[in-house]
Amino acid sequence: DAKTTQPPSMDCAEGRAANLPCNHSTISGNEYVYWYRQIHSQGPQYIIHGLKNNETNEMASLIITEDRKSSTLILPHATLRDTAVYYCIVRVDRLLIRQSGSARQLTFGSGTQLTVLP
Amino acid sequence: DAGVIQSPRHEVTEMGQEVTLRCKPISGHDYLFWYRQTMMRGLELLIYFNNNVPIDDSGMPEDRFSAKMPNASFSTLKIQPSEPRDSAVYFCASRTATESSYNEQFFGPGTRLTVL
């Protein structure tokens, strides 16, 4: 799996957009970008994923650059409850996983500690 | 659905004792994962199962750790004998293999283990 690089920490004002960057310069064509977050004392929570197109769901938006070497997770209106560690993960396409028999695990890096300030 | 259930939520034991952590995956999920999280090492995958069969245990730190999945609704992670460096939060996660799920794993609340 491609290695990801994230800033260790970020602050964001409540109500403003939080933009969390992730570099994955060695990503290959069949690897998806996934975002999870972990609120203190809880298990990780899935947020969003994408391959090359921008994605949006009820939680966040994912912007992937055209060369796919970096991406940005956007929380459009951050709240205090969004304070958490955010993990960017790249993972091989699930169909390829099934064909090759490779592991279906996720490898978590150190993530970004996002602190939403009142 | 109640989500992934783990027990106990907190465990305090003395060095040398056997510790058993339990997990009930979400019904219908055929993949189960055990992770360990510490401040020093972050979140690490220990082992995962597919249809109750261990597939990859390369993350298990040493022979003191063992995991079983006797049926689709139950898994255990056992540490024998336990050591202070095993103190961590242990997470269990599960996911389905259907087309719509990709790699979205659902995590349990974790078991905080303290070995004195």
C-alpha cells in the first residue's frame, strides 16, 4: 500500500471549513483513498473514500488531485464534535484484492489531530 | 444493529496473568479484524479472519498472543502470559464482503487493557 503523509495537527474555528491534506505520492492506479477518524476513547469511524473523482457524502467532501498524489478532506462546517484524529489511508481496489487473495486490512498512519476551537 | 460489541471495556490485570478479550461482529459480516492502539505505535492490525478462518496473523507481536474465531458471531484475543508492554486499547472491527461495502470497517468501542 502507498504510504501517506499528513500534518500531525491542525486547528479550525467552529463553523468554518476544515481542510485536511494528505500526500500519497506513490499511490498506484488501483488504490483508493479512504478517510477515517477517531474521536478520543472511541473506535475509528469511516468517513469517505474515493478513487479519482471528487466525492461528497453527508459527513464530508473528498477532493483528489488530478495526478492523485494528494487529497484533501473537507468538513464544510466544523463543530466541536469533529475534534478527532483523522487518518488518510490508501488501499488496493477491492476487486483486485479478491482476485489476488491479498489482505483486506487497513493500515493506519499517525493521522492529523484536528482541534475545533469555539 | 448494535454494532460491533467488545467485552470487557476495561481490563486491569497483573503481569503473568492470562487475558481474554472478546468480540461479537456485526451480524452478516464475514471479515473480522483485531487491532491494537498505543501512543507509541498508533493503530496496528494484529490479525484478521475471513469466514472464521485466520488469514493474516503477521501483525501478532509474539507467541503470547493468540486469536480464535469459533463461529461467525464470536472471536477472542488471548494474551498468555500478559506483560506491562501489552497495555493498550484493543479494537475489533468487522466488515462484509458485498460489493457495496468496499473496505468500510465498523469498529467496536475497544477494550482498554492495563497490565500492572
